[in-house]
Amino acid sequence: MFKNTDFELVFLADRWFGSSKILDIIDKLGHIYAIRLKGNIVVYLNGKKVKAKKLKHRKYHSVIHEDVYITDDRYKTTIVYSPTENTKDPWIIVTNGDPSKALKSYSYRFSSIEHMFKAQKSNGFNLEKVSNASLESFTTMYTMVCTCILYLTILGADYSKNTRCYKNINLETHKTYNVDGKKVKKRVMSLFNAGLTLFKLAFNSSIYIRIPVSFQLYDI
């Protein structure tokens, strides 16, 4: 699936279960991983065996540890230790890419990936309730869910940009708050939820509701 691609893939994971074989496969595919380590993962640095959380770190800036070996397999890689200021749980990221980009790459988990997980599960399609599907069936189901999430997000973006086309629909996607005497508008409904709500309204309504199907993605 990931062979012979014309683009760079970055694999992200949160405190993965410690298999260096996975890292090796990603590396041999020619792609990048930026994966958070557990603090108790074994690290070999300059011939010394330590826990990852005991590696050198700094309060105000990240520290890069190159040419380290992790796990009992002694897999050679690079570790980036995030700044420790104002946190009891700093990031310890293992990567085979540019270490200066590792922390930023990993941060994308929270701006998009975690939101997608939520849409796949309790906030949308309830995939976690699937317990008896075959691998083939689940793969097909998962692919369709990802496609639907993309489409509904695009639909939500269309609603946000073209509200005049939805005169009979009034979704509260934003709220206005008073902050230090200034009115601040904040989103309270994600693009995905806006698209899902709009789609459900159209599906269950006898009144015409505009639902574009062009898969045109907006930059908003």
C-alpha cells in the first residue's frame, strides 16, 4: 500500500508498544516516522543503558540525541526530547527524519488526527462497536468511513463558505464571546459535525436542501 509513492509519508503514533521492527519497515519503505516513546523504553547511548526519560533534556528548548539505540534489539535511530517547561509529561519522540521537524510533525496528531479518530468513533460512525467483522470486511468499512469523513468535512466547509445557499438551515457553528471588552467569535461545531448534521437534515427532510457532491475542498 505504501510502496512506490510519489509523496512523503510521515507515520505518527502515541507511545507505541516498542517494536523496532515497525520502525525498520517504515524506514525501508523510504518514509518517515515521528513516534512518541514511553519513558521506560530502554535506550543505549554512548555505551550506557538508560531509560528514555533519563536522557538529557532542557527546560526551554528541545534536545536532540543522535545515533542512539532503542529496545533490546538495539535499533539505531534519533530521539528528540521536547522542552520540559510547564509540563509533567514532555514528549520523547523517536524519528528517522529531520530531527528539527520531529516535534512539529508529531503535533499534527492533535490538530487533525485525533479529531478524525473521534469522528470515526463516538462522535460519528461508532467504529469501536464493531467486534465481529472479518479483516476484509473491516478494511472495506474503514475505507468507506474515511471517505465519508472527508466528504462530510468538505460539506461542512461548503456550508461555512456559502451560507446564503442554505437559507432554510441555521446551524450554530460559532458563538460570540466577550473577552476583555472585545467580541471574539469561536467555532463550537467542527466542519465534520456541520457536514454530518446537514446531511442528516437533508436525508430526513421532504424539503429540498442543497447538498453538493463535487468533493471540492476549500482552504478556509
